[in-house]
Amino acid sequence: MPDNINFLTIPIDWRVPGQFIEIDHTKAVRGLPGMARRILILGQRLAAGAVAAGVLTRVTRAADGVNYFGRGSQLAQMIAAAIQVNPYTEMWALAADDLPAGVMATTTITVTGAPTEAGTAYLYIGGRRIAIGISSGQAVAAIATAIAAAVNADLDSPVTATSAAGVVTLTARHKGADAGAIDVRWNYYDGEAMPKGVTMAITAGVAGSGNPDVLALIAAMSTGAYYSIAMPWSDTANLVAMETELQSRWGGMDMRAGHVFAFKSGTAATLSTFGSTRNSPHSTVFGLNGSPTLPWVIAAQAAAAVEFSGGNDPAIPFRGLSLPAVMAPAEAVRFTQTERNLVLHDGISTIIFDESGAAMIEQVITTYQTNTFGMDDRSLLKLNTKWTVDYMRYVFRFAVARDYPAHKLADDDVLARIAPGQKIATPRLIENTLIAAAAQLEYVGLLEDLASFKKNLKVLRSTADECRVNAVLPPNIVNQFDVFAGAVQFNL
């Protein structure tokens, strides 16, 4: 039978003498809750990897990527780049096999002339530096053989090499359009130069094609929650599939927020054209032109860096986050401030470089640009906004679950008459819980204008279901200090 205090484990009708005291931890946590966040890295594996395609696998170090998915594999390279900037967030990996119908990209290096001096040429493949020793008078066939041998000696290279009659053929380890987008160049840094008398021309060969289908990986991750997802494929079909999946998780019945990060290389015009075709609050595409670094490495490292910052505080701007694996494009092809502003208006996030060439994030946005009516809508443009409101959702949900884990429900008028130990919830009590949670969010700098929140908060007992309470929660979230504009009006 009911009593004036409700217990969890002590029965009411108990006649054996004794002192019985239960431990109730349900109100022990009073501050803001921690929110579990995980990173998922998607990518292609090699046959040498110990883990099959479609198997979710936790990784904690770069060596795991090599052992599980094959040395030199796309996924191993992504894991190493992500862990370089964020070894702290729980990280999982999910591999895909190459598409059977896909094509491996090729690039050729044609050696001509005869070196008139000894020296060292530096070949960069996807940003990986390979030194090629060249002797005076060395035959072109011998130089080509030396290049191929040096490339194959780098077991982490994204390509393999063969040589014949002075021509080196580089072949991507993976099939696919994105897996074949590998920058090949000579002599990147100051002081690096080709020995005189010899020419080594780089020519694009067969274009890679046929990315894996991400739908199979979506099926494999269907029961898990992953806050940040690094994806190496930037084709429309795979982006749409992932955006659709994440949209289905965003709603009020699932609440497993997730965000996919990708990378696209191209001129500002190319990126603007591409970005204008995207429109999702659940995807971010970074863009650069002419970086030697592998595209999938940039995607993984940017995702991991942003996730670390957002996990600490979702409202702090991501500007200035270091990307040590990303090599700077030549000065002539780096985006100007105007070009960066243009691509930011077309859904592309930006990376900048300091005077030393060190890369850092400038601005992170989603690709969301217009609402369902085709009108401009910046409500979920910034990733900070999406992540801040999602954390608020978690805090409000946690507060209600903590304070009313298994309670009776009544109208507010019973509060003056019921025993104080009763496990009972009313709209007014729930409203107080939500206001207290909002005050905590204000204290840590995520919510502003608490007075308006209190004024506009609505907590009502449902008229359709007597066991339900409905609420409208109107937080005013803090923003990011991105721009300062001033006019110096001086006097003489």
C-alpha cells in the first residue's frame, strides 16, 4: 500500500524488526552531464588487413590501422591522421572493400635527358616525400628503376610502382575516384631541385573510378551512435546516403546526432559549384586547391580535430585548430580571402595557412543553405550551432530523467497537500527542473538571456494522454565571435 515516502527496495508491509536503509543514487549527480561522443572512420582496406569489410572495430593507435586494414591502405592512413590530433576521443573504424567494378588510377613519370651533375630529387606522392639519388651521366632506364624501387620501399605509400624503358608507372593501391585523387609532384620545399640535365615529366594516366557504396557501411553502423564520421568519398551518391541516414537519427525519437566530414579538392569555382548542390545540416565538406596531402587524410584529420574541440565545448569556434598533416598549396593557388568567403557562401568549410605553411581550420560550416521552400536559412549553417543545441537537448533530457526516473504524475494543485516524500511529478516541478538546467547551461557559457527562457518556457500536461507532459523549450544559444568591424575616425 502507498505510504508518505516512496522507497526503491524496502517494502511497506514488513513486520520483521530491524533497521533498513537503502542507497538511492538517482539524485547524486547535480551538475551538467558528460555526453559520450565517438568518432567513426570510414575507408577502404587492403587484402592484407586482418579485419574484414563491414566489421566495426575500435582503434586506439595508428598501428591498429595497419594491422587491421593493411599497411598503405586508405583507412590506415586516415586512422593515423585522426589519432595525430585526437588520441583521446573513443574511435572506431569501418572498412569497405574496393568496388569490384572500380578502376585504379595511374600516373606516369617519363625520364629524359642525361644528368650532368649528381644530386637528389624529391618525389612527393600524396604528400609523402621520397628521396631519389641521381648520379651524373646515369641512364634514363636506371633512373626510372631507382624511382620505382624507392616508391615501393615506402610501404605506407598510396601507390605502387613499375618501370620500363625510362617510364615509371604509379598505380593507386585502391580502386575508386577519390582513392585515385593522389597528388604527384617533384621538389616541394625550398632548396629542393632537379639535378641539371635530366627531365622527369609527370603525366596523369588512367583516371580512378568506382567508389565503394557507403550503404553497406551504414547498415553495419545502424545500431551504434557516432558523433563525428570521417568519410573519404565525396561523390554525390555517398554523401546523399550518409546525409539521409544522419537526418533519420536527428529527430526526437532517435536523438543519435551524427555529422559526416568529407574533403573536396578544386578551384574556388569548382568548389562553389559542388557546394551549391549540397544542403544538409549533417555534412561538412572542407575544400582546398593544390595541397599535396591525400584528400582522405585531410578529411580524417579535420574531423578528429573538430570533434576534440566540440567535445570540450560545442560553442567555441573551431578557428585555429591545427592540422599538422596538411601541406600547404603553392602560394599562387591558395584561396584569397574573397575566394574563401565565396565558397563559405556555397557550403564549403575553409582551411588557411600561416607564413610557415602550417595548416589550421578557419571556419567550419555545414552544407545546409536553404529550407524546404528554397529560401536562405542559416539556422543550422554553423556546426557550433548544431552541436550546441544538441548538447542542450541532452542536458534537458538528462535533467528530467534524473529528477523523475519513475514518478507519478499529477496537476500542480496537489503540491500543497501531498506528503513531501512522494515520488510525484507536476508541470511546475518539471518546469523548475528545466529552468535549473538552463541556469547551469548559462553558467558554462552555452545559453544567454535566461530571463526570456523562463518567460517563454511552456510545460503542460497533455490533453491527449494523461500520462504525458509536453514542453516547449526556447533557449537562446550563445554565438561565436567571428567578425569585428570598426571605423577609425581620427582627428588631426
